[in-house]
Amino acid sequence: MDRDHLIDIRDRVLSRMINDGFAGADPFDGLESALFRASGLGRFRLARLGWLQAIKRAPDFLRKAANIPPIINPKTLALLGGAAQGVVLCDMRDRLLEMQNPDGGWGYPFEWQARAFHAQRHQSNAIVTSFVVDALIESGLATDHPALRQAAGFIDQKLWREGCFAYFDHSAVEIHNASLWAAFALHRMIGPNGKSERAVERVINAQKIDGSWAYGTRSHHRFVDGFHTGYVLDLLDRFRASGMSGLDHTIALGWQFYRDKCFDADGLPRSFAGQERYLDAHAVAQAMGSLVRFGDQQGAVRVAAWAADTLFDPTRDLFFAGIGKDGRLDRQNYMRWTQAWMVWGLSIVIERMGAKLQVKAMSTFDANKPLSFNHPDANRPEIEAALRALPEPAFRKLYEITRSAASRAKVQGEIETLYGLTRGMKTLQRIGGGRGIVFMKSNRLSCRNHID
């Protein structure tokens, strides 16, 4: 698959998202229907469940007839802002900060009825909060920023249950990927802590003998699907990269299950483990990210090429929501669930393909000299790879060297030099955050200028 072709598709979809103001439909936004609200049926749980599922399966013209407005989802913005170790494609920091709830969390912009709980519009939850926190830290936001202190308090005080983190503060439902996401978000904000460690241990203990994880602990949560399995494996690997020990066996066993059961004989992802059913684009996107993470670049490119040929609609510059076992396409345009995730997955593959194509030896990186980047900088992929492998003491030393150089440049009014060094500091903060390396407040340089 030609890398430029993937870039063209990714950029066309991203451009359409930008032109739409990042607002669009979601599989679970049916309760926002003006028609349903006017009916008065929203008072009844079963009516909410039935209507939500009906709209989810309805063709586009019925969605329009139900008068469901396009909505901006903070998770859409977070995915484009680098959450889940994606590629930072847009500066979403200010918009995400504006969307924070008074309790410190973030939520979906629609009312939502599940079998286990009912959530109000914008109600804070573990998943959206964790993705937004991830994106904000990737943007270079200091972990002692008031917004992140509030978010840490929400996760720590509102979501913690005995041994795990809940999805909502009004519910005790245990969902493994949500608990692990909250544990990692808290870890990124405050560093190693007992609650995150206990939540990880609980997820380890929930792994089945075949390496799989059920979605949750309720009877109707016993299914095993591809993209949530990918979530869990990615997060465990990020905990491992941050220095947490004892995860190798769990990850290896889970990875073997994921590759054996969540992909078919042709190397294409499955939405549900071991089952040839409807293939959701969300599972396709997560497969690209997880395959790259665990070193199967060839597999990730294969999935990306198939998605480009099968799921991309060049007449509308968007990805179809999925494909049925009979090959029939689901032509729904879901902003968060499909477009944002596919842009996220493709960008990871594109970046890795670009790193592989680098042929220049990395002679510009010296861990004993201040880290500075031009904009753009052709050496960035190589340097970032070296930074991820740098031992923590040397990593911290490099940050101190760069911070000191930036302070001098600021005092001396060397603005262009300061810009390059600040880019270097933000890169160190982002990569350090992913490794669980927390820099204290005194180690940060504030800069009034926006740095790309």
C-alpha cells in the first residue's frame, strides 16, 4: 500500500471533519431526538432502550426524520489531539478545557440508556475523561494544571470502588477497559499510586485462561470483542513502559488470544472474538493501532489497505461505519465512533511507515545537549524513537538540560531558539507522560507564545 495514498485518504476525511465543525452523528445519540422527547416516552427505561437501539439500526433518512442534531463529542476531539498514543493532528486543548464539567470530568454530549445504567447528557464518565486527560497531556499541559487536578480528583474520589474504577460515579458496574483507562489516566496525572496498581491487578486477575477478557462482570457483559481487547492490551503495555513490572505474561497471553481470535484467516479484524459477524470500523481502527504497538507493521498496513479499499467512500470523503457478513456496507456517518477512530488508526500506520522509510542515520541526537526541534523537523520520528528507549535518569537529565537552555534563551530574548527548545520540552513531557515519568512543577518552563 502506497503511504501517500493513505495520507490522501486520511487528510480528506480529516478535512471533512473540520468542515463539519467536528459535529455529527453517533450510534448512541438517539435519545437526543426532538421527536422522541416530544412523545413523553423518555420517562420509561424500556422505551429509552428500545428507541436507542431502533435509531442505531435505522437508515439515515429515519435519523433525519427523528430530528437528531449533530453533536460535538469531546472524545472526537481527544482522538484527534493524540489520545491513546495517537498522532497529534489538531490543537484541541482550549476546546477540551472549555468542555470540562464542574465535577472535573468529561462526558458524552447525549443522554444514554444502557442495560446497566442511565446517563444524563454530558455526565462525566471514566472513558471520556481518560481520553481527554490523555490528549491534554499530549498537548503539553502540565499535570499540575487546575483542570488536570480536578480530573484526578474526579477519578480518585468519584469513580473509585473497592479494587476498581467505575464507569460513572452513580454506578458500581465494573467494566474492565474503563477501569484500566481510569487507572492509567490517574497514573499519568499523579504518578504511581495504590489505586491504579490495585485496578491493574484486578484486570490481570480477570483474564481468562485463554488470554481473553470479558467486557465486564455483569451477565450481559460476558462477550469478548476486538476493540476493547485492544484497549486493555494497549493500556497494559503503557503501564509496562512506565515501569510497572509483572505484566509480561498477561500481555503475552492476551496478545496471543487477540491475534488468534480477533482476526480472521486473512489477517482482517473481527468485531467479536471468533465470530464472523458485522465488522465495525471501530474494531478496524483499534486493530491498526494495536498491531503497530506490538510490532506487526505488515499486519497493520494490510488492515489499512483493506480499509482504504473497502470502507472508504471517495464520493463523500468518509469511512463507512462497518460491513456485514454478507458484504453489505453500513453507510452511516458516525463522527466519533467511525471517522475519528479511523483517522486515529490510519495516522498511526502512516507515521510508522514514515519512520521505516527514514534512511538518514540519526546523527543529530545527543542526550547530553538541549533538545530542540525545527518546525517541521525531518528527524523527529527518529529522535522520538530514541527518547522512548532512553533510560529514565538520562531522560530526566535531558529535560533539565533543555529546561535550563530554554530559560536562558527566554532571558536573553532569543525567541527562535526558545521556540525550538520549547518544542523539545513539550516532546519530552509527552513521551515522559506515556512512560509514567512525572516532572515536578519546578521543572517546567512557562511560555506565553503558542508553540507548534
